[in-house]
Amino acid sequence: MTELTLGPVYYLWDGPKWRDFYLRIADEAPVDRVILGETVCSKRQHFIEPYLADVVERLERAGKSVAFSSLALVTLEREGRIVKDLIETSDHPIEVNDLSAIGLIKGRRHLVGPLVNVYNGPTARLMAQRGADRICLPPELPFSSIARIVADAPDVALEVMVFGRMPLAISARCAHARSKGRIKDNCQFVCGEEPDGLSIKTLDRQSFLVLNGVQTMSHTCQLLLSELKELQEAGVNAFRLSPQDCDMARIAVIFQETLSGSMEPEEAAALIGHTYPTANFSNGFHHARLGAAWVSRAKNNASAP
């Protein structure tokens, strides 16, 4: 049975926008599981907390499973307490994004997010032995590695990120704030000025990376469509959409129709291009190429959809 997951919003959106986004997901998006919560920066949590209970209730009423994401990097005692309290008090599954959270969860059933480096079958089996029900693999893995992990850990449920800017690194310092003449402790939440991340260019003015607070992301948006069939045939049955500042309900419908076979990948790629017109798409990591590359199956070359 194929499942679609909507990952956590990595960006800083103001509370009402965040709430309205998920209310629409509840009503219109054919996703099976939704991951909620702040993953990137603990300072952002207060933006969503007033709306969290209503969002959870609406999503569950719509028949969607809800899990909560832990922080990807813990650098302060306060952040350690946040993760500990989340694990100890939440009645929902926890998706861990940091090895310290895996240590704290102590065998309780949980999910493992794509920010934890699970690069081989033995690691996947170890995570499962420690209580992981599902592992979302890092987006930089090529298909050959994914297939090997499936073969080496056949009893472990795996998920692959098929849409969204790829998380590449996270830091204790905030380059996003620094780029605007501020420091992390006095950032004034300038990352909220770019709801889809701050594009970084090389000296030659070529788009290179995207800053999102303390997180560094790919400039290109991962898009795996013609690759879905081979992933399913290899044994992957869960696929993750990472929210971007676009019509994610429509994106979810397009992926659902592609997975069901009612839409061809080429048509789906064109529709997604119209839905998210500001994005440059890539699938290079999947094909063991440069991550920013677009590999066209039809023409065996690299060109954008």
C-alpha cells in the first residue's frame, strides 16, 4: 500500500499562514501522514504553538495520521528540555531528527527523519531495533544505495523524499541573520522575510544554495516522478513531500495520481512546473549525479522539465 507523507514546514511562516496551510491540507490534500512541529530553530516555536491543537484536531478529523518532529540540532539546555518534554509528554508518534533524540526516546516506537544519516542497511536495522517504525532516508542517497538498504533491511519500512528543497546542513550559527547584519541571539526573525528561503548566488551570480535560518538547503527542488515506479518496485512504499511556499495540496494530488498510474510522469512534471513556477527542479542525487542536475529519462540528458 503506497502512502504519501507531508513533512514538517522547515521555513518560518507566521502563525495564521501556518494554520491556514494545514487546514487546507486537511481538506484537500490526499496525504496519509502529516509531520508537524518546529525542526530548524527553537526560537520559532512560539509562532505556531497557539494554533497547534486546532491543526492537529482538523487533520485527524480528516483521517490523517499526525506525528511531531523533534529539533534537528540541540545546542542549548533549553532546547534539550524541549526535546525531552516532547518525547515524554506527547501522545503522538515522534519523528526524531537528531541522534540525541534517538538516545532519549529509549525504545519507544518512533519515526526517523531525513536529517539523520541512515546510509546503509545495518544502520537501518539498528534504528529499527531501537524502536523506529519508519525511516525517511536522506535525500542525497542515489537509487543504488536505496535499493541496497531495502535488500539489506527488508523488514524496515522506508520512506523517500520525492519533492522539496533538500536539507543539506544545519549550524549552531545563523547565516541567514548574518546576511542581514544581525546575529542569532538578536535575529528579529528576519528569516520570516523569505517564506521559501533566501537564495544565495555565486560570484558569477549563479543560484547556488538557499538559507533558511540556521539551515542550508539546496537551491533546486527535488522532483522524483519518473523514478517513482522503480522505487516502488524496489520495495519503497512511502513517499515524502516537503512543504514549499506553493500550492502543496495541488502538488499532493499530482503525486497521488502519478503513483496510482492515472497520470504520466511527463504530464505530472509539467503541472508541477505550473504549480511552483519559481522553482528549478533536480533529480541528480537519485541518479548518482550532481544533486542540482536534472536527468531526463526520455532523452538521457540533463535538462529542466
